[in-house]
Amino acid sequence: LFGRDTDGRNLLISLMLAFIPAVIIGVAIEKPIKSNLLNVGPVIGAWVVGGLLLLYLAPKIKADRPGLSITHIRPKQALIIGCAQVLAMWPGTSRSLVTILAALAIGMTLAAAVEFSFLLGLMTLGAATLYETATNGSTVIDAYGWLNPLVGLIFAFIFAALAVKWMVTWLQTRSLAIFGWERLAVASVSIGLLIAGTI
């Protein structure tokens, strides 16, 4: 990403452009989201909508579909993915889901969409971690010290990279539909618990 390679430079620019909407819009709507959407109803709604969307789109998404690689995205396309990522600020919405679907919509291959989503997630979540540390860092450090959060971040990165590698391989022969069913199952259980008064 940081060398003289043209493809690496293009990828870095695309990631930065895709990251911008989350910063600008995210900062503007952070407080309203925390005030109004952090409860069971909006979360379950997001699970249901995401699940149904995946079940509808999964048959149309082929692992061997031709398309763009992660190093051949135009600036406008990167911004589209970034704007889609803002939707994930709604609690219960999968950031990976919306960015992968947006990447597929602008013409990327399935493998490239998964990889770009992962790299964008690293940049976004890393920035969010730094922001939270800057605003609430003293509380975290007082509770856990420096070492525990640092070790957690390192292991999170390692296992996330392994998960992406596994998913790219797994999706070569399987459908995204299973993730749609998973979201609907979790939503159904949550609705049942809500009706029972457990949550």
C-alpha cells in the first residue's frame, strides 16, 4: 500500500476515499443514533431487513463473476462504497454486508469485494478505536491498562485476516444465503424473547 507500486497506491487512495463518508457523516449523526436507535426494535429490524436482502440477492451473486479487482476502482466507485458503509451505523446492520454488496454493485468480483470490505473495515474500525481512545481513553486504561487492549487489537487483526481468507475460499463453492438465514434466525429468537418479556 505504501510503496511505489501503482496498484498499491490506487488501492490506498480508494480506501481513503471510501473512508471519508464515515468520518463526515458518522460524526454528524453519532449522537442521534446513540440516543434513538440503541434499543431492541431497530436492531431486530436491521437483522430482518439484512437477512431478507441477502436471501433475495444470494442467487444472483456468482463466485466466478467477472469484475474489477481491488486495485482498479475509480474514485466515484470508492465513494459509493463509503456511503454504503455509513448505513452500518444503524445498530444491527452488518458493515461487511453493506460494503460487500456495494462493492458488488459497482462491479467488483466477489473475492475483491470481500477483500476490500476487510481492508476498509480495518481502516474504519482502527480510526474508531483511536477516536474512542482519545475521548474515553483514560477510563479504558484505568480499567484494563495498556497491554490488554493492545493484545486484543493484535489478535483481532490476525483472526480477522484469517476469517477473510477462509471466507473468500468458502464462497467459491457456497452461497451468501446462509448468512441471510442466520440473521433471520437471530431476529426470530430475539422477537420470541421480546414477546416472552425476557428482553
